[in-house]
Amino acid sequence: MTSYIFPTTFYWQFKAPNAQEFIDKIDAVAKEENIDNSPFNWGKECVIDRIPLKWQDWVPLVTPSMHLLGKQLGKKFQFWMFDPWINYYKRGAYQEVHDHDRQDLACVFFANSGEGFSDFTFFDRYNATLSPDIKQLVEYHNIWGLKYEPGDILFFPGSTLHQVTQHKSDTVRKTFACNFNISVAE
């Protein structure tokens, strides 16, 4: 007998082709004096600082990874990138469980990592449909984290629930994030 447990989300994670260039640009912008949380109408349930960015300045850095994603999927698609931001996690910062409603893809680029850094975790939004007994029987877990290194880029459907755990380092954790809508070519 063969048994399978199918997670209800999927994601793509790989080293960005231009990882060092991406990290260098984030490091140049991710400064305390650039923090401006006022443009964001989300994040009232978290503790995080953000730096707003303009998509026109960042789409050239994301495009090589989008092309690599399309190659991995064997599909051609057009994409529209919405204004990105840098997440600036100081000690104690975290991001609550959330999704990126009405966006086809969400993207996170990890600029650094280290001891005590926050974890990035996904949640199974359909967790409530399984009984406690079946969860115990199959050793089901509705939360799963991923390992990341500086230069990794992550793409996942915008409807996927995810969070960032509390940051426990004095080194600021810096990530670039943005959303996309896509149109698959025939």
C-alpha cells in the first residue's frame, strides 16, 4: 500500500541568477532613514518596518528570476509587478498569518540570514477540514517552514497563508517583497 499526504500549497525557491546584485541594491536602500510605514494599509496585526519602493526601479532585478521560473514551469507568461517593499525586521519584529489576496503570485527575496533570524512558514488553510483523529493517524502538520539562504528568491500563489516568526537577532533581517499578476501565453 502507498499513502500520500498532499500539501495544499506549492512554491518555487531557488538562488536568484543575479543574487549578489539584488543583495547589493537592497543593502543600499535598506537604511533606517528610509523606513516609511505610512503608504501601507496592511500590517496592523504585526510588528514590522517597511521601506516602500517603485516597481520601475526593481523590475529589472526580478525579471531574470521570473524568466527562470517560467523555464522551470515550461510556460511562457507575462507579468505585472506591483510596487514592492523591503521588510526591515528588527529584534522582536514579526508578520502575522496572512495572504496576498487578489494577487496571482507573491515574491520574497532573502537578502541575509543568521542565528536567531525569523522563520518563514506556510499554513494549510484547509487544516480545519481534517478531524483530529485523522491528523494524528497520518502525522499531519498544518504549518511548515522553509530554509533559506541569502540570495534565495521565493514565489508562491498570493492566496497561500504564510507568516514570519518573531525575529530574535540584533542583526536586521532584510527581505524584498512584491506581488504579481500574470497572463499565461497560449
